[in-house]
Amino acid sequence: MEIISGKLIDIFNRNIFPARIWIENGIILKVEETDSPQDQYILPGFIDAHVHIESSLMSPSCFAECAVQQGTVAVVADPHEIANVCGIQGMQFMIESAKSVPFQFYFGAPSCVPATSFETNGAEFHAETIEYLFKNFNLSFLSEMMNFPGVINGDKEVLQKIEIAKLNNKPIDGHAPGLRGEKLNTYIHAGISTDHECTSLAEAEEKIEKGMKILIRQGSAAKNFEALYPLIAKYPDKVMICTDDCHPEQLLEGHITSIINRGLELGLSIFDLLQAACLNPVQHYNMHTGLLRKNDSADFIIASGISPVKIKQTWIAGKCIYSEGITYFKPKKLPPVNNFTAYPLLPEDLLVKVSGLKMKVIHALDGELYTPYSIENAKSEYGFALSNPEADILKIAVINRYRKSSPALGFVKGFNLKIGALATSVAHDSHNIIAVGTNDKLMAKAINEIVKAKGGLAACTHEETLCLPLEVGGLMCQDSASAVANKLAQLNALAKQMGCTLASPFMTLSFLSLLVIPSLKIGDRGLFEVDTFSFTNLFVND
């Protein structure tokens, strides 16, 4: 039996009092108030209410090793990315990796595989697949329904997936950027209960008032906490905290703890913050994660202080798995899965023949998934459109990683590269290869590094080439967070030397092919206008 003492933070009664908790066989037997002075705090463990583990670039077991150091005890995880690449085999890898460590992963059934019919991916999950997954994989929810037009227009396959989730008594996650009014009503009425895509208070409040729970996202690419944090005080029972996409450096910097501490800096109540980060996810997703009550699983944090929160120990199922710099388990390496058949390119494969004086140029915005576009003059030579670094207009290419085909080509602003190229096989949601660069030779060089590694991140100049191989689906590796973060830092430093001004250039690049977030994106089949859900021409004829 274990007995832990400290100032216990009771999020149900909103009270802090000196206490002892008695633990046996992983369960809290008793919570006893004491008169003894205490110099540490006992808090419920933190929960990331929506995350794609794949975006950490690490396997679930490696993710867990780092997350527990930050007081995270559980995640609500959507294996959407690996499912789009490797199908059920990819999900099996995630679940087996998760089982190998003392951490609580609550996986969902990916609802959108493929995310759209407008790009090439590696698998298809039909309604019967969702039913199979719920019956055989012990999944906790239906993952974000990205196909909101399908919900609104009554797509039979989409509605069947939602109905299967209802029959299995599973929550249904949403994904509805900018959706308002009657269309939002239809979307919610279908049974969708959450949204993590809000960027404004007005949008979030409308969704809350209509019955949704809002997941306030603070990730590596999309950062919405500063805009939405007032919701936590105003609607403490209607909000949760998530990262959505969390690179390893964000894990190392604090994960959910850093978001909690930012909320404290902004004047939010510790009780409201813990309700959002602990209580609400447990209740919404019917999680077994404990909340410091009698008969709960003994999942909690010991902190040396709470203003800010300073993690001292993390306990899961009655065992101390992290204490003051030491993690008491090691990630397990598994045979990797992959689905990668791309071939090397020549620079001439990236030529863009001019067919107009002006062209549509995507705008990559730092910290945002939304990408507006502008109409710009085309710089050309010998009848071919070129990157124009002086005007911050660079060529962008998407290459099918599943079968041989011609690259899709366009142009983008926002990277500010002066010389060089970046490429990655982490390209939401189908994870084809996406590259941006100042000339075709360097772009081909970066792309071919990805092809050689069968997935990864690469940065190239004339003098230097760096690559982070991602052997699991071209999305993840099985190295430690510090090792991955160090390599990623080197890649970002090289990108900065090239002139890049984005905080997370590879994360931003990866979202330029996300065909469900407005406004102009690029997939392996061409430029795509999300507002009309249709392909569009690069060049504009007056």
C-alpha cells in the first residue's frame, strides 16, 4: 500500500486541503483530510483532449515517455494520420506501441479515411470498417468528422458512420472550421459533440450555445489559446484543452502544463483550468482516468508549486512512473509499418508551363491552418514559371507517395526562403510528399532525400543537406523526444539560415495540403479551393 501526502486540489468541491491518499492495487482506497502542513500539491493528471500522436514524429511509446514528464497521464488520440497511410495495419501498430507503456491512450475510430476524395491516400475506411474497429479495437470515440459538407448534405456513407458510433454509445468528434448558422445546426443535429477548430470567441460561443463542447487548441502550428481562453472562465463545463498537433519540442517544453501555466498568467482560476484539462475530458469521453476520488484509478501529479505548476512526480494506476527527472519505463521499439513507393525526381519534372500572366498564390500564415490566397504576377523564363524569392513567391510541389504520377505544382508566399528547399512526407491528411523551394534543382534534391529515406523531413541548400528519417509510415520514428527535437531543431535552424521566418516551417508546410481547411490548398492532384470543394487552375486569365 502507498500513502501520499500533500495539499490535494479537489476539482469537484473546488477546494485545496492537506490530505493523505491511500493507494492499493492501483486504486485510491481513501482520501483523508489532515492537519499536517504540506509542502507539495496533489493534482489530477492532465489530459490532452485531442491529439494526433503522429504529429509528435514519435511512436506512442516514445510520446508517452516524454508526456509523463510534463504531468500528462492520458490522451484522447485520433490515429487519423497513420490510418490514412497504412490503414488498419497502421492502427494496430499504434495500439501495440501504446500497450507497451504505462500510459493511458484513448484511441478513436478515424472517420475520414480518406479525408477527401480529391487526393490519393493509402487506405479506405467505409462504414463497415468503422463497425469492425469498434467491435475489435476497444476504441473510445468516432474521430473528428472532417467531412462537414458530407454531414450537411446528408451523404449516406458519412451518416452511416455517425449512426454506428451512436449505436456503440461513442462520442462523435467534430471538425468544422468557420461553420455557423443553419449549416452548423444541421452538423450538430447529426450527433457531433465537439469542435477544436474555432479561432474566434464569436464562433466558439455560438457552438457552445448550440450544445457543442469546445476544445481550445494550442498546438505547434495552430495556436488559439490566446483568442479563446476567456471561454474557460465563462463556460468552465463546456471546454477542454488540446494540442491537436504537438511537435516534440512542445512536449519537452511542458505540453498541457505550459498551457495551464499560461492560463494562470492570464488570471484564470486553477479550478477552471483543471476542469478543462482533467474533469471535462474524463466525463465527455467516458474515460477511466482517475480524478482523485475514492475508488478512482490512482492517476495524479505531485507538484512542488501551482503558480506556476511545477511537476515533481507523475503517477498512473498507483505507480510512480516519473519523478524529478527520471522516467521509470523505456519505450518499446516495434517492427515499423510503412506504405511508400515514390520514385526519385529530376529537376525538369518540376517545370511549370506558363499559361497566363497572373497566378493564384497560397499564403502560408504562421500559427494558422487557414490559407488565403492572392493573385500575383508570374515570374517566368523560356515559358516556364519560376520561384521569385525577392517577392517571397516560391514553387510548391506535392508528389504522390503511393504510386508514380506527375507532381502537382503551385506557388506559395510566407516562407521567405532566399535559397534552398524543404520537403516532408508529413503532409496532412494523405501524407504525400510536399516540398517548397527557391529553384527546381534544390527542390528535387530535398524530395529525393525523402524518397531515399522512405519518409521523413529534409532541408537542402547547395552546400548542406539534412534529413530526419521517419520509418513508421513516413510519419514517425522510434527515437526519444530529445533526439527527435534536436534533429528537428537542426532542420529548423537550416531553414532559418535559408531566410525562413516561420516558427514551425515543416508543420506549416505539412498543412498546405490539408484540403478540408479553407481557403486554397494543394494536393497530389492539383490546386484545390476548399470553399467550393473543387480543383482550380493555377493561372488566371483576364
